[in-house]
Amino acid sequence: MSRKRVSVLWRNDPGYPVLLAAIADPPARLFVRGVLPVGPTVAVVGSRQGTPYGQRAAHQLAEDLSNQGIIVVSGLARGIDRAAHEGALTGPTPTVAVLASGLDPIYPPEHVELADRIAVTGALLSEAEDGSLPLPARFPVRNRIISGLSLGVIIVEAAERSGALITARLALEQGREVFCVPGSIENPLTLGPHSLVKDGATLVRTVEDVLAELPEAVRAYARAHARAPAPARADSGPQEPELAAVWELLDWVEPRHHDELAEQLRLDVIEVSRRLTLLEMGNYIIGDRGAVTRSRRRLDK
């Protein structure tokens, strides 16, 4: 076993996750480092080659979920998975990483420090024994655990043929919700999420979009565990030039529509929607039925 303390959780043990036990092929045993947290769970997954936009979106959604008491599950991979774990660790709720390799050594090796931080309050899980290599065949098997642990799966960026889309398919087979973050049509990593939305997945821009699709008991739990955002200065806008250009056109009271902003900025509506998504995730704006206003409250980073 690993030099780090690892326990074995069998399927008939009292602490075995109820959601995972309900899937068609639950693992007979799980190797666990840390303490498996109890509470509502949502997975956030995506490409290892996630763009800066995708990583910001994953980080923000995971942080917001954590601030609502929701446990974020991901796969400890590079890119979107790492951003999701980092975002969750920014909030107060533990996060869970499910590995395709064994728990020792950690893969990828540059995530050893991240794994250590996750295990302080949350857990690392694997179906594979210590020393098991992250072989390609192990990743789809691992992905069924990620979706099986979760009430829903958020896909941030994923190519048309990717592990994240396998996770989405498994989630649907398991009767779980599938959520997708929109992105630029020029980015090949949005082909997967956009295809899922066409097939009925829920498009999400904020944590409220996610919670709206979960059972009322989960929404009540989130309300009871919510960490209130700190008030920000009313005039504090975004620092990024592309976001500031949009924000400067917005009013505190009078809503502005996406197509109106696109015309003023001489940009297509898809690009304006992408920028508005980032502004809304940062709590700079409030959106309602295709129109937006400035927000007087946001997380004071």
C-alpha cells in the first residue's frame, strides 16, 4: 500500500456511496485516501487541453458549487479537471478525485501536491490497486465512477471523441443530469458540449442553472449551506479588455439585449454570448431572458 494511508471500501460496507451502488456495474471495492465526504455531488469534467476560458469556467462553477455545499467530483487530470478541483478547494466543501491509476504513484505526477490538498478534507478514489498504471482502457472504467457518484455531470470543453463525452454518455445511461458550458463555435473543444445540448443536455452558465435541474431537496440543502458572497464596490468592473468592453456598455437598471450589444461591438452574437457568460460567472452581470444588467454584488476575489 501507499505510504499515505489508504483504506478499502467494499460495496457492502455502510459508507459505500449510495448513488454509486445504484449503477448497473458498481465497483466491488474502492481504494480511498482521505475521508469520503457525504452530501450532494456534481461532477465537473472536460478536456486535458482546456482553453483559458474553459479552465476559468470550470474553476468558477466548481467554486460556486462548493460555496453552495455541493461536493465537486472530477478526475485529477490536466486541464479542466485540475481547474475544477482548484475551484472547489477555494470554497468550503471537500472535493473528490477519481483516478484511473492506483493511488500511488499519483498520475499525472505534477498533481501530487494537488492530490495532497484534496485528501486533507476530501478524498482520492480508485478502483485500481497501488502501482496500477493509467492505461487507456482504465479511463472509461474510471469515468463510470465519476458519473455514478454524481447527481449530474457538467461538461466544460470536450472534443467530439473524448473521455468527457464518454462520461456524459455514462451519466445518461445512469439516469443522471448532463450539463454543458457553451463556448465559441471556432473552438473544436466546444463541439462535444454543443452536440450534447442539441441532444437535450442542459446549457449552463451559472451555478443557479445547475441547481435548477436538481431535486428540490438538493436545492434546499444548497440554500441552507450557501456561503454569502462578499459585497463588491458598485463600480468595480472586469480587468480583461474584452470583458471590460462589454461591461462598459451595460447599465445598472436598464437591460441590454445580446443582439444590441453585438451590433454596438461589431461582433457576432456567439462571441458576445461567450463574453457575457464569463461576466455572469464572475458575478459582474445579471442575465434574464436574453438581456443583462450590471450586478452590484459579486465575489470579491
